Amino acid sequence: MALTIIIVCAAVLIVLSALSLPVHRSPLGRILVYGGSLLVSLTSLAVALAHLLGQAPHQALTLPIGLPWLGAHFLLDPLASFFLVVVNLGGAAASLYALGYGKHERAPQRVLPFYPLFLASMILVVVADDAFSFLFAWEFMSLSSWALVMAHDRLRENVRAGYVYIVMASFGTLALLIGFALLAGPDGAFAFSAIRDSHPSEAIAALVLVLVLIGAGSKAGLVPLHAWLPLAHPAAPSHVSALLSGVMTKVAVYAFIRITFDLIGTPAWWAGLVVLALAGITCVMGVLYALMQHDLKRLLAYHTVENIGIIFIGLGLALAFQAFGFALASALAFTAALLHVLNHSLFKNLLFLGSGAVLAGTGERDMEHLGGLIHRMPLTAFTFLVGCVAISALPPLNGFVSEWLTFQAILLSPQLPSWAFKFLVPAVGALLALSAALAAACFVKAFGVTFLGRPRTEAAANAHEADRFSLTAMFALTALCLLAGILPGYFIDALAPAAKSMVGASMPLQSEVPYLSIVPIAESRSSYNGLLVFIFMLVSASAAVLVIHRLASNRVRRGPAWDCGYPDPRPQTQYSASSFAQPIRRVFGTLVFRARERVEMPPPGDAAPARLTVSLSDVIWDVGYAPIAGAVGAISGWLNHLQYLSIRRYLSFVFAALVGLLLMLAIWP
Amino acid sequence: MALILSLAVQAAQMVLVLALAPLLLGFVRKIKARLLSRQGPPLIQPYRDLIRLLRKEVVLANNASWLFRAAPYLIFAATWVAASLVPTFASGLIFSWSADLIAIVALLGTARFFLALAGLDIGTAFGGIGSSREVMIASLAEPAMLMIVFTLALVAGSTQLSTMAGYLASSEVGLRVSIGMALVALIIVAIAENARIPVDNPATHLELTMVHEAMVLEYSGRHLALIDLSSELKLLLYVSLIGCLFVPWGIAPPDAPPGALLIGIAAYVAKLVAGGFLLAVFETSIAKMRVFRVPDFLGIALMLGLLATLLMFVARSH
């Protein structure tokens, strides 16, 4: 029943897309599409949540569509229902937000028809249970999101973003296609149930793992396959950016989990090694890239790369523990990864929606043109602040809990008997710790430069607060961030069936631990109580306020800023986004980005201004992508001659190809 | 009855850290002054400063936001909670399981997050320079701290401070290279985190290398008092942490009789005196670093921490 409702929900979304076509220019279209999507997402969310929490049995459904001899298989198991919760929670928040935010859309006809399609495709990817439906939904997801990325195609950079995205998405799908073909074998057993029973050979499993890392990893944003992500995610309208970053990357994580943990079966011992190494690099590179940005939405997109790294660290550890038969430790790492999937979808949606509110309120997303928004947009500022604290993994909010669990999983890994892990895991732990600290620095910058200080432009000085729908969506996500931070035990328990079905074990039941603490292994080993920490902080802060205001002084006098006696009224004298990042750029950037600062000082007596030029280079792009793009360009330029031949030449080509094929058939044993 | 008693011990710990924090700073200043052949301010001068600041009105910049006014309370709350969770005179306190060492480090991270934001709020160049340098220092000090936590957690088989202190005090530990490395790294981190010489100079704010003092330049009155008290608490926290992990003797075990608690308090005060004295000697015998030498200094801590963790990973064969 639950699965049927989910499929009907996806169908309703597709119908909504068709219905929006005649009314896309009127406000009715916006209300129809976003209101409809909101209702459908909430329904689907409720059904999936009930299935997950009720620990209902697996549900399967086969529809007579798709390939005639195969049909379309769908399955609702705990893993699928967890990811449905993530998808629909994000979908509901973005739809609610867009009810108000959609008013600012200049080209609604380019957004409205594709938005519900995008949501439907993500739902279908998660419930698909055969390779054909999976890839169909996956490609559907890529194309509908591509259309949304290209919604504002008047901007040159968006066109480039769309181009890079479509190339990388096609490449990723190709990798998945080959992977499924290898898994299905020569008989074409495309149903997942058949693949599960087939037990591929070691070589095939290894090849499939690499292909999945390319296919799902490129969609999720694993370094070095992340290049499209920071271009494409910010290009879309903000509520779609939220879905791209907060939800679609999670669907890619789902694909990785489904194929590696479920379909391939027992992982090879080195699988975890590869994943961990990639994940550690992804973490640090993502956050370092983010620190160098001054475009708010691009900064957030790069942070998605970092968080995907954290999720994959959990998954890599889970693979390693599973390969060596430590089921409980594997369950801990896997649960940490899934919890971070949920947490990241919550705060990344929140932050992208906040950046949309800033964009709508000022027309700017360049942080160097913002500042002081906390005065004009206090509510948005508050929600954005909560999102920043959460994503920086600071207690008592939710980001900390999942990172804490990941650290606990790392601390269990000395028992892994392989030397490779003994050397790699501490390094990955250090990279994770480094990225957590850098993330906090990055969000001090993001919030501080955008919302604090003095307005740097007229647009920032005249900002206006977001509308009610947007604020409701952002406050709902804020509340969820806090809730997941202070009551993590319930969230961990909800993930138990998913972990059990994938790694064969689950973490100890947290709701039985007294006082709502979480205890991953044993209380003498480690425990954390978000609620108590939160209450402690609340009580001590209020006690301080009360005591000081009662017994000491509560007088306030307003005056000009002190600034050590040299206040400068011009807002340009504030620290900007790039000057804030300067110390970190100097420490890390010279190595990673080949950052160079050049100061041009005019000679004494010359009144010319001094200039500081900073140059950064994207090493991964220069080394990995530019040569490939250059080679493709050169080859296509060379093949260009073939376009201007006479018809006789073309006919002779056809004839030669025919002869060649016949010869091959004749010679083939 | 037992519950009330353990609550009372926990409350005593919270009051004790709050009461001793300014005294520790006064003691360090006094010793430093004596080492420089000066008379120095009296031991209780930090208390007097705090009371005077608390009584004064707050002069707030015209464009200060609510965050600027709320930040001192949040910083104080996070630091105080963290300081109350580090075992000082007794371990296994009733709330000690609510946060392990990783969470304590993260709580200090929360405090720093708001402090750095407050530095940016008024929009002055001084605040900005302080905040940007503070996060640069933190971006190296925090991972170094976590590596130290990893090392000690692997030694003790726990991230729970009470368990760790208990294990490190027992005779099972023996002499280990990793622990030595962790100690050196922790001292470096503690110096950097508390803005002491050679990383930062706590006695001045008009110097090109300032970090902490530049960040809080716009604060005045009760807000400044809370910020000062928080940094005093943080200093106390780090000294207590080094004490409970590396000199874990004298700490009263869980459910100890009152006599053991008194011995614990005496031992704790002795540790603070020793820690404060060593800090003062260290600070007077070393010169301040240029700000872009600090990453090298902290890099040593990070590498030591990583090496110690690696050793623990390699050493554990089971």
C-alpha cells in the first residue's frame, strides 16, 4: 500500500508538470505547481516515515511498463524509505519556500514544468528495483535538473555551467550503465533481485565498484569529479539549488549504497581503502575551495563537496569494517553516514534557501557587495546563523552529532587487521578534523561578511526581509536542525532498520539509554547528550543575564564605533570576504591553489594607487579537465573536415563500413 | 541522598572553576611580574577588574546588532559548560557523561565561532583582522587538539574524560612515546588557544600581531567582563585538562568520601599553581612570534598529534 501511494505521488507530480504548461505565466501556475508539490511531498513523506518508523516489511511492486519482458520493478525497503524521507523533506521545504520565492522568478515558464518532474524522478530513483527503471529515472533526474540549471540562460556562466553539467552527467550515467551491464551479466538479468542472487566474480565486483564511484561519485561531487557541482548548483533558482545540493547529491549517495552494499554483496578488502582516500581528499579540498569563494551560493555548493566527503568517510569505514567482519563497528560507521545524509540535507537546504532570501532581498549573491543584513533581514539572519552553526559541526546542533559518530567510528578502526588501513585511517581522521575546523572558519566568513558589519552597497542597505512562505520553510528547517541536535537518539534508532538491512547489524537501541543520551558502544567509552548540553548552555546563559542585569548594571549607551580611536566611516574599510580568507589562503592556498599575491607599490612621490593582485589557480581543473577538454576540442576540430564532403565520399564511407563489418563477422571465431 | 550529594559535587565543581579562573590569571601575572623584577598587581586584581567592568555601563557602537549583545553570554555559557565537564578535583561527576572530550573541544569551538562573529559585527578593520587570524589559528589548533584526543582515546580506550583520567592514573599505562608527544602537542595547542606568548600577546591590543584583543576591541562594560571571564575560564580549562590527563594523581574517584574530595581539591590547587608558574616562566623566556610563524608552530603540534595517533594505530595489533 505504502509503495503504491509513493508511485501515485510520483505520477501526480508528472501530471502537475503537464498541468502547469497552460498556466505557467499566471500566479495560478506557481500556486498550482508549488502548492501541489508541497502536498504531494508531505504525503509521500508521511508514508515513507510511517514505513521507516513502523519497521514495516519490504514492499515490492511490478508495473507492466518499461521493457516488455522485464516490467518496472519497485521496492520499498528501510533504506529506500529513509532516502524517501530525505528527498520529500527537502522537496516539501523547497516547495513551501517557492510559494513565496517563486514571485521573483523572471522566467517561470522555464522552471515550473521541470520542478515537479525533478522531484518525481528523485522519488523514482529511490524506489526503482531494476536496472532499467533505475537508469531511466536517473537520467530523467539529470535532464530535468539540467533544464532547471539552464533556467536563466541569458547569463554566460550559466550556459557554461549547464554545458559542463550535461557532459559530466552523461558521463556518469554511462559509467552506471556499464556497471549495471556487468552486474546483470550476459543473460540480462536486470532486476535487482536477480543481481543480488548472482554473486559477481571478484574482478567484476572491483570493476563495478570503480564504475559506481565514477557514476554516483560524480553526481554526489566526489573530488576530482566535482567540477560541475559548484558551477551548476548556484546557477539554478535558489529553491532548486537547495534541492540539487541538499537532496540530489543524497540520491547519488543512495545509488552508491544500493549498488556497493546491497547489489555487489560482500565488499573487497580494499574497497574501503579507495573510498576513504577519495573521501578524505574530498573533505579538505571542498572546504578549501569554499573558503576561497566570495559568491555566497558557490561557497555553499563547495561545502556540499566537503559534506559529501564526510558521508563517504562513514561509508568507506563501513565497507572496511564489513570486509573484515566487524558488524557492529560497520553499523556505527554506516549510521553515522546516514545521519549525516539527513543532517546535511536539513542544513544545506536551510542555507541555500537563506541565500535565496538574500538574493531576493538585495539582488546580490556576491558577498563583497553585501553586509549588515542582520539589521534589515533579522529573521533570515537568525535561521542562516543556525544553519551555519549546524554545518560547522558545533554542539548542540545536529551537524556535530553525525561528525562525532564518525569520529567514534574512526576510533574503532585500529582493530582493522590491515596495515594499509592503519596508515590511512589516522590520516583521514586528521583530514576530517582539519575540514571541521576549516568549515567553522568558512561559515564565520559566510555569515560575518554577508550579515554582519556595515552594508557595502546601496542594495544591501535597502534589503528587505523574505516573505512569509519562505520564512516558514526556513524556520521549519531550523527547528529540525535543533531537534536532530538535541534528540539524536531517536534519529539513530530510526536508522537502525536501514543499517540492519545493509550491513547486517545496527547500533544498540538508543531510546533505552537513560536521560536521552547517545552511547554508540558503551557508556564508559563515549557518550554524548545534546539535550543536556543545550539545557546547560541555556541555563548558564540565562543565569548570567539575570544575575548581571539584576546585581550589576543593565545600562547601555549608544555611540560611534571605537576602533582604537581611528574609526573610518567608509564601509570599504571593513574586512571583506577575500581579506578574511587571506591568512588561511596564505597557510593552505600557496600549496593547493598556487595562490600568489602581488603588491604593486608606486614609487615614493607618485600619487598612483597601490594595487594588490591575488591569483588563484584551480589545480584539479588545470590538470584533470583542461587537457581532456583540449583533446576533445582538437579531435572534433580535426573531424570537422568530415562535415563538408561530397555525397560520393559519404557513400564510399558507408560502403567501407559495411565491408569492414562483414569482414569482422567473417573473421570472428 | 546520593543523588543530592552528587549534584552538590557537580555544583561545587562549577562554582570552583568560576571562582578560581580569575585567580589563576592573577597568579600568572604576578609570577611574570616577579620574574621581570616588578612588583606586579595583587593576586585579586582580575576580580577587581571584573567587578568594575560589571558595574559600568555598556558603550555600544551605533550599528551593533543583537548578535553582538548576545555573543558574550553564549561564549560564557559554552566555555563554562566545557570547563565544568573537565574533571578537576573529582572524576565521574553526575553530568560528566553528557559530553566527552571531543564534545568539550567542540564546545570551545562554539564559543570561538561566536567570538569571531562578534569581531565582525561592528564592521571595523580591527575586529576583522582579529577574527580572520583567530580562525586561521583555530583551523590548525583544533585538528591538532583532535589528534591529541585520538591518541589519548586510543591509549585509554575511551573518549570519556573521567575514564581516561582513571586509566592514565593507573599503573597499566607505562611509559609511552605517544603520550609524551601528545603532552607536547597539547601544551602548544593550549598556548595558542589561550592567546599566550609566543602566539599572541595578552597584555596589549595595539600591536600588529594582535589576535584576541583586537577581536574584542569594541566590547565594554559587562560584555567585556564576560568575555574576559570566559578567556580566564578557558585558561583554567586547559590547565585542568593537562592536569587530569598527564598528572592524574589525587583526583577523587567516583563516589569518593569527603576526605578524598578534600585531597582532590588540594591536589587540584597544587596543579594549578604548578601550571601557572610554568606558564609564567615559559612566557617570560620566549619572544613573541610573527603571525605567519604561528602556522609552523601549530603545524608541529598537528604533526606530533598525527604521529602519536599513527603510532597508536600501528601499536595496537588486536
